[in-house]
Amino acid sequence: ENTQIYVTITPYNATGDATGCSEESFTTENTATIPNCTSLSSPLNGANNVPTDTALSWNMVPEATGYRITVGTTAGGIDILNNSDVGNDTTLNLNSDLP
């Protein structure tokens, strides 16, 4: 995928091969797909009595090359962590304890 391909086509007949045929090129499509979503593996969704010093872990997604994490105290909240790029790790130890 996403590779330059070079092609030369040389016609021929009983008299011989054509000469001076030009090389042509094209680029193949990028077949990469947008990764699927992942889910927490620790703590589990809906868990209660989770320690405030817990690390967050999630399931690996084969198509992903990295993960961005948002953490908040309300649905859609960003007060703890806002779209932080954690690279290709699947575990995050927060810099401070959760409230």
C-alpha cells in the first residue's frame, strides 16, 4: 500500500520488440483503516471503590499506532486529562491521584 510501482510494457511481433518504450508509474492506494475504539481493561467500566492511585489500562487495538486519553469527573469532562497523547502504551499512570 502507498507504494510507487514502475511498469514498462514492450510490444513485440515476429519482426522483433518495440524499442524506446517509456517506463510509467503509479502509486497504490493507502489501505490503512481508522482503528476501532477500545475499552478499559482496568478498572472495568462501572467499577466501584476503585483506589484513587489506580493506573488506567485498556485493550490493544491492532490498527492503532497510538492512543489519546481524556479523563474527567463528569461525562465528557476534561478536568483531569484533556486528549493527552500517550503514544502506543496501553497503560497510563496518572501524575497525581484521582479525586
